[in-house]
Amino acid sequence: MTRPDPNEPPATPAQAAFEELGRISFAEHSLQSVIQTVTDVAARVIPGDPFTSVTIVAHGTPRTVASSDELALELDHTQYRLGDGPCLTAANRGEPVEVVDTFAEDRWPEFSAHAAAVGCRSILSVPLPVQELVSGGLNVYARASHAADQWTRELAARFASYAVVPVSNMYLYESVVERVGHLQAVLDSRAVIDQAKGILMERFKLTPDQAFQALARVSMETNTKVRDVAEHMVETGELRR
């Protein structure tokens, strides 16, 4: 990363920060702790003593996966509640968004008024590099009104590139866990239905199809899931609830 102006702050703190992030071992840290570390280091290194957060948007739903300060979390949640704001715009459009002065910002008047009231005067939201099925952004909230210089924008973008890997992996992990949970639920349902069918087949000398039809008929008559009818049958020996 090049510094556009020789009068800008020295690169040493940023270089040290990225060296610190580069030493993080995924074997020794959870994905959540890696994202939190990126967020904390960004708050420490980006000029202006900001408070930072990382937003992800998956299936149209935003959430904050890490924040360096409770105020950053509160400002994120305000935007989620309103359905709009700089962090959501950056995450959804994939473009950096900057608010120089919340007192003078008219794109998101309700959010900007709230941000100004709680002590946030300027905002920089940088999108995470594009990943499959998930978007997001690194949000930099500052207590002073000012325009971010090119050095700060590049620095925030680089932190965003560090955050995207654990964010993406976390999302993929959660998706796999959710799919496994659904699969387990299907397998459990099938097992209890097979047990109920077996009871009906033995008791009434039915075929497998006839036993299932008996369960399905009770399900329709009682407006109850077939799995629940089968579970009741297995637990009580009674077909009707």
C-alpha cells in the first residue's frame, strides 16, 4: 500500500498491526475471535481514535459480528432497525460510504440525527471484498467531524480484506451446521415414522404403504404433522391424539 502524501502519518504502526494480524493462527483462535481482533486492531490503528464494527448481510439480514465499542454496536443496530444507513449501503452496494458530518448529512436524516446525538460526528463504511452469498462492511465511527484522507480509506480497506476471510468462513460454518441440523431433523422424523409404521404393520397386519396412509389420514384429520402423530403412536401405542 502506497502513501499518497509524504506528510501523512508514518506507516510503522499500520505495518506492525498487519504483522500482528498475519501471525494469528486459526488453529489457536475461533473465527469470532479473529474477527474481533481485526476490529480491535483497526480501532487502534486508524487515525482519529474511532470505534469500529464489522457488519455482514446474509439472506438479506444484517448483523454485527464484532465491534470495538458498545457505541459502534448501538449505531449498527439503529441502522438495522431503520433499514438503511451508511453501513448497510456500503455492504449492499459494495462501495465505500462516507459521512463527513452527521449534523449536515441528509441521505439518512433519522440515523444521522441519532448518531450526532450520541456523539458520532463522522463515519466511514468500507465494503468487505466480495464473497459468495455474503456481503458486509467495516464501519469506522469517529467522534470528530472530518473527511477521511486517502491514507485512512486505504487503511480501512486493508483491514476489511483481513476481516473477510474469517467472516466468510464463519458464514460457511454456520450454513453447514444449519444444514446438518435440518438433515438430522429429517432423519429423526423418518426414524420415528418408521417405528410407528412398524407398530401398525405388526398390530394390524398392514403393508408399509397402508401403515403410512393410516398415519397420514390421522395427520389430516387432526391437522397435526405426520411426525407428531408417529411420535405419539410410538410413545403411547395410540394412533389418534
